[in-house]
Amino acid sequence: MLRMEIALFLVIAFVAFIYFSTEKERTALHRTFAVLLIAVMANLALDGVTVYTVNHLESVPPLLNSLLHRLFLGTMVLVIYLFYQYIAILVEEETGKPRRLDKPAILFLAAALLGNFLLPISYTITPVGNYSDGPYMLVPYAAVAFYLILCAELLIWNFKVLEWKKKRAIGVALIIMFTVSVLQGLNHTWLISGMGITLMTLSFYLTLENPEDLKAELVEQKMSMLYLKSQVNPHFLYNTLDTIRIQAQLNGDKPVAALLMRLVDFFRMSIKVDRPLVTLDDEMDMLDAYMELMCTRYPDLHYTCDVDPELGEMLVPNFILQPVVENSLLHGLKNKGYRGEVSITAHIMKCHELHEDEAVKEHGSGAGRLISERKNGYRIDDEWLEICVRDTGSGFVEGRKALVDAMLASYAKQPPKLTGNSIGILNVQKRIKLLCGRSYGLSYTENEEGGVTAHFRLPLMEDNT
């Protein structure tokens, strides 16, 4: 029996280590579960000690044995109370209703702890094992019954509004504790209360406090904060700049008013995030506004565009070109004092049934990759939209292209970028794969004359609205 208590303690200790080392919000619910873990570990440790002392009554001083048993059952009452608190907070967060049962729960806790240290305790000796007995044992049984009734009431009254996962966790925990308590009452020598407490803790941990769920919750919160920032900042700048533009125009400063107009256009288009797909014309309009501003800022920077007019109504993922162009400026042309050129081309490409060497010769390395993916079972259309962003910058430093290729190839295993000034090419790759399919995406090649070219491979999707 003692080995079981040791095993249960080690299980909860491991759970506590994982839980406390996981980044999480410091909410009332998580704080309560943290305190619960500590209380459970204390209870299991005392459980193991008392299993030994109650079976060695002849060698353990009676006063010490009594004190250890009272501490053990006192922590048990506290654990059951904390289970109630956890469930009460969970229900409150889900329903918004105040915790009306807290006062009787606290009053009963005080009365139970008082009775735990005042009521007389005795011990029953049997051939299969000893156990504590007497009026003192009314305390833990009464506590379990009282708090289980409170928890059951919370579950029943809020059953329709609780999320299924939370209903399941509460229901399983209550069934476990009720079953263990009945078995313990029928077989006093089994001493399995620690098992019931451990299983209740694990039911909440695995269902509601799982570290992966907490990480996902934090990522979602960070993404939400970034989304709000991306909404507030462009809207604020858009409105402020438009006011300055109007004032410049009224003052007769037409060049400044024209530049501000382009900046206003850029921000106005960048805050249109309600649609995952936009027309290529819309995407190019925003890029044109951005590059006009950059070329004005850096006179030696040049921008050219060669887009087939018939492709204007094709749908592309929203906001994919500007981040890649910005990346070219920051990592290629900045090293050359922003002296050079950025060119954009967009054409329909056709994939013929060629040998790989012929495909590479005709369409570049991207076509060879298409044939390779088709061999691996991916579906790819015979025609696709290719958009190229070419720069005459300093190109990749040694070893950098291999890192970029590996990052884009393993996009699904890479965490989303949540910091920095740019959403990054990784996030662009993730959105293309998500919206268009894994056969499409972003890749890079190095130019023979210097600089790099970003290749967007996209499906042919027309805007029929």
C-alpha cells in the first residue's frame, strides 16, 4: 500500500513540475489549480507517512501518530474544498454568474478543520491492516459528501450553458471521488483516498489545464493583441495623415499633398483584413503606393512592374507581396544604400509533361519542383499564376539561402512569428499554404547578376462576385 502512495505522489509531483514550468495567464482559475497541486502533494505525502505509522502503532508514539493523522485528514478536507473552488470558478467564468455557495463552503471548511483537531481518534487493528477510526472519521466523510453535493448542484444548474469539455471534466471528477469514497467506506483497510484525489486532479489537468492548451491559449491571446494593434495603429495613422493631407492641399503644397495621398492610400488598403483573398489589382495597388513612397524616400531606388492586365481579377491571398518586397529592401538593397531596382512580374505559367531537366530549363527551378511534388502525390494544376519579386540587392550571405529554404519547407513545424515589425515571409508561406493548398507557396532563387527573386506560385482563382 505504501508503494502506491509513493507512486501517486511522484505522478502528481511530475504533473506539478510540468504545470509550473508552462507559461500561462495568472487567472484565478490557474492560481486555484496551482494551490490545489501543492495541497494534493502535501496530502499524498502525509498519506504515505500515516499508512506506515498506523501499521506500526507499537513503535510510533501515540501523540505523533495522532498529529500526523489529523494533518493528513485536514489536508484532505482542504483538497476537497479546493476542488469545489476550482469548479465554482470554472462555472463562474463560463456563465458569468456569481459564486453564491462560497460562504457555506468556507463556513463548513472552518467547522471541519476545527472538528478534525478536536474530535477523539482511535485505531482499529485487523489481520489485513490497521486504520484510524472513531468520531474523528466523520469529518472527512462529511466533507466529501458536502462538497460533492455543492459541485453536483453547480453542474446540474449550469449543465445547459457549460462547454462540453468542462461538463465532462467536472462529471468525471465527481464520479471518481464518489466511487472511491463509497469503496473506502465499505472497505476501511483499502486506504485508497489518495487514489481518488490523484484521479480527480488528473481529470482536470488532462482536460482543462493541459500545457499544450495553455500555450495555444497564450498564442491566441498574443495573436488577438497583434490583430487589435494592426487595426488601431493603421486606422489612427490613416485618419491623422488624411487630415494633414487636406491641410497641405489647402496650403497649396501639392507635392506633399500627393505623397500624403499615397500614404493614406497605403494605410487605407492595409486595414482591409476582413477578406482572406483579394484581387491581384487590389494587392498591386497597395504595393504601388508603398513603393512610390519608398522611391521618394530613396531617390536611387527604382520600381518596375510587368503584370498582365488580364490577371487583375485573379484572387490572391491578402497582403502577401508587401512583406516580401519589404524583406527585399531590408535584407538586400539596404546594404547597397537603397541603390537598385525592385521589379514585379505576374504571368500564367504552364506545366508540360517534360523531363525535369527540360522543365527547369524552360520555367526555372520552380517547374522542376512541380514535377517532384506531382511524383510525391501532390495535386497541381497544369496552369498556375506566378508572381516574381526580383531585386538587385546584395543577395544572400553564405549559408542564408539554405536556412530560408529549410524554414519555408518546414513551415508547418515553425511557430507563427508574433514579434517584430514585419509579419515575415514565414507567415506569408503559412497563409498561402492554408488558403491555396500545400502545392503552392513561396520560394527563392539567386540571380546570376546579383540579388534574389521571390517566386509566388498560386492557383488560378477568379473573382466572380
